[in-house]
Amino acid sequence: MAMEDECLLKLVLPNSSWNLEKAVCSHGLFMMSPNHWDPLSRSLSRPLHLSDGIDDNGHASSSSSSVMVRIFHPQETPNSLHVKVYNTGSVSLSSKEQETLLGQVARMLRLSETDEMNVREFERIVSEESKENDYMRNFGGRVFRSPTLFEDMVKCILLCNCQWPRTLSMARALCELQWELHHCSSSISIAEETEMENFIPNTPAEKESKRKFNVSKVATNLTRKISRIEAGSEEYLKLDVRVTKEDVNSSSFQNNIEDDLHTLNEPSVGRSCLAAEGREPYACDRIGNFPSPRELANLDKNFLAKRCGLGYRAGRILKLAQAIVEGRIQLKQLEEVCNEASLTSYDKLAEQLSKIDGFGPFTCANVLVCMGFYHVIPSDSETKRHLKQVHARKSTVKTIQMDVEQIYRKYAPYQFLAYWSELWHSYEQRFGKLSEMPYADYKLIKASNMITNRSRKVKKSEIPATIGGLQDLHILSLRYNSLQGSIPESFGGLTSLEFLDLSNNNLSGVIPSALEALKYLNYLNLSFNQLEGRIPTQGPFANFSGNSFMMNHALCGFPKQQVPPCKRKTHLKSRINLVLAISLPLTFTVFMTLVIVLSVCRKKRSIQPPNNSDIDVSRRAIWRRISRQELVRATNGFSESKGTFGSVFKGRLLNGMEIAVSKGVPHAI
């Protein structure tokens, strides 16, 4: 691209620790068209209007020129954000246009002084109230939003009464329509009401929310394709083999895989405005900017509903656009009121928004969050699911607001930031880091995939080894399919494979070393399985980080892969020798200690003091003091007996002891 077609703008950041990834990937709005986050370059691309769309009188202006921008944060300039503007032509941007572009970027990323103050205050409260919640401290305190208030308002309408995949589809369709309005005008007719009245019914919101939204798909039987390839058919496949749980449950995985055909890539730049299979002739595959109020105000309601799949929302979006164009809703005034950021201004804005058709409590609360008010939590069925799953609260429509107030009141006035960081953390626990999720997987983020214990039984299947015969397969995604068993060695035959996602299943065994031969493989996700053993290191595995192997607790490898190191292999004989070298001396020492202890104990038992009863009574009597009267009685008045040493008097004491009394020392007999 010629240098004159590009322009580099810079935006000063509040501090050097500011993180673009955290600021962008903090709310589902970053996944909605025309935003495009690139996980590899960590950059955000999208079209932006060269004017703010509001004239000097506060009405929507007719100018709708857009340019493509890419927002990135180079490491070498930590204090500035770079905004590269493309397709500017030979004419340089005016200072007003540059200011408008940077203003939109600053709004999306919340770079105002008020936003920075909110971030610091939220971090202070979290550090005091939730010391155990690292995810809340790491959240960042910024919630991504759109470059204009009108885009936020429309996208908040798209969030109501439908699942996330449909919200994404409706936003994309509106951006496709914007491109068609400027490049395919010949194929678009702004039809009369009578011609379009049968396009789509005006279904009330409460009824449409109960209807199932069926995304059009091109279903194929993968097994038949494998058979055709094995038979020699030269069929080129570039498939995202995305199998739903319903498909797995309905029949055997080996015999019938219902396959959505996606390319994972944005449509090519040169693609013309041709009718696609199953779509209206005016359908176009190019993504433009998000339409401005003036671009939507003159469209027919039924045409808009049919073209973008909006249903009853088409009428509400048209009325909003028309009210802005006619000046009945002043977006600038609404933005100025929210700069006060007080409860009074919140009540004032809530009252004004509630008067807009289709702006119920949930939509109003979401718009006000986008405007910077965080003390009210928008509550819906997803909030109920989260409270039940995380806080064990079985909330109802009547009690849910009271429940969220009780749980998050300690974070006032930032209750929404605390709730949202908690909810965002639960999404990343389930799906992995959302900033690294491929574009095609955004639609997987829905309530049904957040339920861990399903009431119905899920039939588990194994991956058929015959898939290895698809040598021209480029993209294979089988995540969230309750697959079990091992990864087939035959995957080494997928020589053209570039993208492989087997995450969030129940796969076990080792990672086949045959995958090292897949030289074109540049994306791999095996996280959230039961894999074990050493991670291969050759071929494409040299480039994969730990995110490819998360939550496989038995895997081992290098620190780069964020798994424990593998134990070194040692011979069995060496291990036995080591055990003997340690255990034998220890055993001998213990044995000798026991012998010595027993010997000492036995010796002590043999040397015991004599029992008192065994002592000769006569010996104890030697030392007894005997009175003369007792001696006279014992010797019968000293009856004389002849002895060896002179006169001896023999007698018996009262205790039976016989004595002999001589003129010398008395002796016991």
C-alpha cells in the first residue's frame, strides 16, 4: 500500500501500565461487528466515521464517510497508543477529522480523566473487599464500548430477548447492509410497505424470545465425504468441522457428522455483491461500518427486519434513528449529562431513555453502563444463571435485583464492574482466554454452554480414525462435543491442516507424535481434556504456547508450555541400586538400635532389688533395740547355759525369734 494511503495517529495513555488487550477484551461488544480483534497482533481493527455525525444544530449530519483504522500498542512506546488510518488517499486528514477519529478511539477504550479516576477507585475498593479474588483485581476496571452512543444504543437493543449467537448475527448483518448501501445500491430496493408486508411478522418481544432461532447452515455428511475421497474423488475441502452436541446425540459420530461450513476468515476484499446460497439477492458479504442514524432512517421496516433478521427490533431501531435525525433525541446532550456521573444525572438519563420505544429496564441499564454508570446491574436470565451457579442463589424475576444488590453492595458505586469481572472470569474459565478465542468461536458463548451438569444424558463418541484420510482438509474444529477416547494417530495424514481445535471434550491418552508432521498447522487448541504424557516438541509444536494445552493436568513438557516438567527416564536397575544403597544401611542401623535397646531392657529386668519378704528376719532383728525386761522374760530370768565363749543365756522373744545373750555381743541363732 502506498505511503500516502496511510496515516499514523498517536493517543497519549494515562500510564505506562495501560493494557490494550484488557481494555478491549472486557465486554462482549468487542466481538460484535464491525469490531475485529486480532489475537496474534493484539490489535483492534474497524471502520470509523470521519465526522461525529452531528451537525452544529445537534441533528444527524448527512456526512457518512468512513475509514478503516487499526489500533495497536507497541512495546517500544508504552505511553502512547497508535492508530493507523488506511485508505486516506492523497488528501491528508484535516485536524478536525483526526480529532474525531481519536475521540472515537478514546471513547471505545475509556481514556477520559473520569474513566481513569473510576479505574483507580475501583481498584482501591477491590483491594480492600476482595483480597482473595485475583481476577477482579486483574480485570482492569474498563468496560469496552462503541465509538458512538448511537451504536451502543442499537447494540443494547440487539442484546434483548435472544441468545448471543443471534446478537452477533444481527450486528454483522447491519454492517453488511451499510456496505451494500454504498456499494451495491443497484441491487437494493427500498421497497414499499405493501410489497414487503409478508417478509416478516411483527412478533412481540415476549413471544419471539420463546422461538428457536435457526441459523441457516450447509449441512454435510462428513463420512460420505471421507468415502468419496478414499474412492479417489479430487475434492478440495476447506472446512470448519463444527459439530454440535445435538448432532453427536442424534446418531453415531462415526456414521453421521452434521457439519457447518465456515471459513473462519472475513470475506475477501474483492468479493462482489452476488447472491449467496440461501440468502436474498441483495445480500452482500462485505463488512462495512456500523450504520449511522441517517443511513437507517429512510429504510423500510420490513426490509430491514428481513435483511438483518431483526424481527420486532427493526421498528424500534428505525424509530430511534428517525428521532435522532429529526432532532427529537439529542445525543450530544445525553453525553454531556452523563459527564456529571451522579445519581441525579443517572435518574435524569434513565427517565429520558425509558421514553424511547423499546427501552425497557434491561436496555436502559445497559446503555447507562456504556455511558459510565456502574452502580446498577442489568439483570436478565444470564444473571440468574450466574447467581445460581456461582452464589447458589435461586433468584426469580421479583428477587433478582434484590439479590444482586445484596451480593455486590460492598463494591458501591461500582457494583456492575465487580459483577461483570466475576461473570467475565467464569466465561474464561469455561472457554479459555477470550482475547485468544478465534472469531468463529464467538457464537459458542451462550448459556447452554455454561451449564456444567446437564440434566439430559450426553452420548459420548470417539473421533473416527478415517478423518486422517482428508489430506486437503484445512480447518477442523470439534470442540464441545463430549468426545472421548484418544486422538487418532491418523491425524498425521491431515497434511494440509492449518487449524485444529479439539478443546472442551473428554479426550485422553497422549498427544500423537504424528502431529509433528503437520507443517502447515498454525493454530492448535487441546485445552480442557484429560490428555497425559509428554507434549511433542518438533514441527509446529515449537510455536505453540501453554494456551493450547490448558487444563490437561497430566501433561508435561517445557516451561513455555505452562505444564510441569517431565520426569527424567532412569533404568530400573539403577533405581533398584539407589533404593538398596539407601535402605540397607538404614535397615542395619535400625536393627542394631533395636538389639541394643532390648539388651538394656533385659539387663535391667535381671538386676532387680530383692523382695523385703526374702530378707532373713533374724538379720533384720540384729539391729532391733530390746529392753532388759523383754530379755528377762525371753531367757526365763536369765537361765544360764554353757557356751564356747563363756556364760550364755538362751531365750525366745515374743515374735518367736530365738536369741542367745552372752556377756559379749548378742548373736542370732
